[in-house]
Amino acid sequence: MKTLAIIPAYNERDSILQTVSELTAVAPWVDYVIVNDGSSDGTCEICKKAHCNMIDLPINVGLSAGFQTGMKYALRKGYDCALQFDADGQHQAQYISAMVSEMESTGADIVIGSRFVTEKKHASARMTGSALISTIIRLTTGKKINDPTSGMRLYGKDLIERFSTESDFGPEPDTIAYLMRHGSKVAEVQVSMRDRTAGESYLSFTKSIKYMLRTCISILFIQWFR
């Protein structure tokens, strides 16, 4: 399958080149595009100097709009699947092959790189929030997602088009739940992820709490009126 890794980047100057270098070394059959989301730390200049394949957004538009930009690129270039891949080095390219194979063999529309297929969640506020989202997804869809907040997700061709054309589709658990209720098949593949060592996350601690609450409310109520 012709695969594109979409790498949204916001102030990732200290990790972006290492992320791309590892991706191209470990999975050379995977193409990539960096979506520089209005970074102010020199991320754009570093990527240009290294001749990276990059779309440069002049202002910060956020993860959803940045990811949609990457999906539009994937649609225009005719990719069979597109992978959401973090710029901060947390995601590991060694698992991409297994995710693509899972999509090919099962016909899944979405394959999640999950930390908790065979591993248990450790005790923390963030994992408690993840468990709560999993429970709500199961209540509203009848299906279990072990790692709903994983940002390593592979989307098939049909969803590339939907994410490109529907402005309210974001790479978030509430959209995954919505798609599941409307017939999309989701599979999970066990992966390991590293801790962030540099750069600036889209989610601070306060934003993480708000994110969890907003996601739960969206899945329980808002998505039914979509």
C-alpha cells in the first residue's frame, strides 16, 4: 500500500530532523510530509535547510487543521493510506509495517498503534482519563478501543477523502467514535512509545484535563447531532 506519514510539527526544532531521519532509515518505503504549523522556533528553517518534504503554514492553526492539510496532500497524491505520526520522536517507525499489514489483512479503515493491546495501563491521571474515554466509546459503540488517545493512527483511502473534505473531522477520539458508529472498522496493533524529550506539546497539563472532559462530552452528546 502506498503510505504517507503526516508529521504535524509545532516548535519541534530539537527533534524533527531525528524523527525524519529515523523514519526514512527504518521505513524507507513510507513517504512523509511535515506540516509546519506556524512554528516560531526555527523548525521551518531547519527543515528547509535539510531539504525535507514540508508544507509550511504561515500561522498556527492547531492539530486538526494541520492534519487535514496533510490529508489533502495525501488525497491529491493518491496515497492508499495515511499515518498520523508525531514530530517529537514518541512514535517509532518500526511498527508502521505491522499497522499497514493489519489494514491489508483485516480491511480495517483505521489502525491504531496501541500501547495497551497486550500491556496494562499504568496508574496516572492521564491513563485514568484514557480509561474513561475507552469506557464511553464502548458504551456508545459497543466496541472496545484499548488506547483511544494514541496519536499514532493509520487511515485508509476512504477516510483520507473524508478527512480532506469534511472540516469537522479531527484526529481525535470523538471522531473515531463517530466513525465507528457509522460503520468504520477499527483495529489495534501493539506498539511502544517513547517519552517526549524536547519541543512543545499541543497539550499542556491544563489543556490535557480540558481535552479529556471535552472529548467525553463530545462522544456522549455532541457526536449524536453531527
